[in-house]
Amino acid sequence: MTKQEKLKHCAGCEQDFYNGKNPYEVKECWSLGKAKLVSRKKIHINQVPPWKQKPIKVLSCYQQKGYVFWAPDREY
């Protein structure tokens, strides 16, 4: 996966700020180079199990405020 393809999956991530979207001249998030596209369940921190939602594709380093990203085969 190219850097450009990875950057498309950074939208909404807390760390996307470091992909040139900051006043500190930081051009690239430190996790981008090793990131892989994975399948995860997006679970709100207040959601109680079982987690039955379908998995989505996100980068392995993806972080979003108020959510955790859990293994696609887990319900608890």
C-alpha cells in the first residue's frame, strides 16, 4: 500500500493532525510508515457487549476519540 493510499484512511484519526495539518511543520505521522490496513469493529466506549456490528477497514494505528477498534471476530 502506498503512502497516498494510507493517507486516505487517515481521515478522522486523532493523529491525522501530524500529516502536515499542524503549525509545527510536522509533515508525516510517525505511525504512517508501518501502518497496515486491517479489519476492526468500531466500538463506542459506552457500548456494552455483545458487539455485533460489522467490521470496517482502518489502518492498524487508527485512533478516534470516544471509540476503540477491536478484533473483527470478538463480541465480548
